[in-house]
Amino acid sequence: MRKAVKKINNTSCVEMDGLKRLFESKFRLSSDNLFFANSIKELLYLIPVVFNPERVLIAGPALGLYEDAARSGGAEVSYMPAVETDGFALDMSRLQENVRNIDLVFLANPNRITGKLLSMEKIREAVTATTSGRPHFVIDESLIDFAGPDDYQADMLDRGNITILRTTAYFYGMPGLELAYAVSSPGVIHLYEKKRHGEINLLSVTAARAAYKDSTYGKATKQYMALEKKAIARRLQKIEWIRVYDTDSNIILLKIDKDPEELAQRLRRAGLDVRDCGDITGLDRSFFRISVMKHENNLKLMSALKSFV
């Protein structure tokens, strides 16, 4: 990045060519299947502009960002929440039953509230069950690097009714220097390109290239996450007023049997910005969503929860 600063009087075109070549070798993705943006949020707001959906279905629990993006395009929004008794694991057979007359589906995999991962086989069944090209499935894979493989299913992309979104923001710890991208069929990518406004941040492109080349960081992060999640779950399960839900990523969903406002204040006083899920459709303020942090911060969180009476 220090070297790239010297190039900021230029556009990011040359650096983008290098990034596309890296994606071709690393993910076996043609540049015709790729559309880059400065953030996941930018992509989510662009998609309704491109497809102009009348009815959007959001598989929950979900961030409010999906609804905001859908409504910005004038769409009618409905939710299909996962069920608590199932550990908030999404039932894809129910999803397939609910997509009739739906133009666009937002689905996070892993789920960005629960951290649960759906198998690609189940997603494939839903995507390939339609014959009219509707609905268009938008799969937000912002957390996939924590949980799953890097490969893409070329046969699904060719159908033209799926867009997969990924970002450098979370796994690589760069939310302030994010690079996001959409993967889809060449026809859909062309539609996104027609609606593009502005260039990609040069420094974000440079940082992304460095991140995706760093296989040592990826392996070390996954190893750390696996060990740290087990340690956190083990400590949390000893606190009788907390229920811990299974997760496949860096996100852990908790349900507490205490005053949520008082607990949130206690955690903030301890320097931990942990919020309840009162603004998440299908959940309430008794649910808390935490992420795996640095080891010392995880210990601080466990200590604050354990001492709460």
C-alpha cells in the first residue's frame, strides 16, 4: 500500500487487471463473471436498481441492510425467518415453497446473525428448481472465508439467476478499506457494469491483492478461529442463564435470561460494544450477537458475562 500511494494520481485500471488475473488463477473465475465495488452495501443497493423487483423475500434472521436496499428500489418486502427450535438453521425446502411470485431473494450464507452455514447442495436445489429465471437469488457470502470453501459452482453461475457477493472487510479485517465483488453470469455482470457509478478505490484493490495472495494468514486465521470458538463456547455453556447457538463462522448468537439493557450497559462499561438483536426481525432484545475477537478481548467478554448478577 505504501508503494501504491505513489500511484494515487492514476486510476485503478492497471491494478484491477492484476486483481482479475489473480482471481482467474485462485478461483478459476473469468473476468466476465466478476463485478467489483467498494463495499457490500454498494452492491446490495445496486442490485434492486438493476433488477427493479416488485417483491423481495429476505431469509432471516437478517441485517436490516437487505430490507433498506430492497425498499430503496420501491420493492415490497417479506421475511421468511428461521425457527428458534431448529437452532435458527434455515429450512431450504420452506424457502422454495415461499419464492412463488418473488422477484428477488436475499440470503446470507453463512447467516450474518447466527453464523450458520448452508450447504451449497441445498442452495443449488433452490436455484435450479426455477425454470423462468425468477427469482434472482442474491447470496451474501461476506463471512464464507471463516466457514467454507473458496470454489464457485460454474454451472449455477451460467443459469443467470444467482449473484454471489463477497468482501475483504471481515476475514481480512479491513472494513475501512473494503473491496467487495459480485460473481454471476456474464449477462448479469454486464447489467451491473451498465449501472456502475465511479471507480474502485486504488488502495482497496492493492490491499485485496495482498490479502488474497497471503495463504499463511488464511490458514492461521482459520486455525485461531476454530480454537477460540471452542474456548468461548465452553466458557459460555457454564453460565446457566445463557443459551449458545451453534455457529459455523466468527459470529455467535446468544440468548440471555437477564435484563438486556442492564447487561449491554455493563459490557459497554467494560469497553465492549456488544449490542442486542432487538432490531432484527424474528428476534428480540434477549438475543445478543457477538463475534470472535482478539484473545484478550474474548477473555474480557467472558469475565464480564460471568460476573454479571
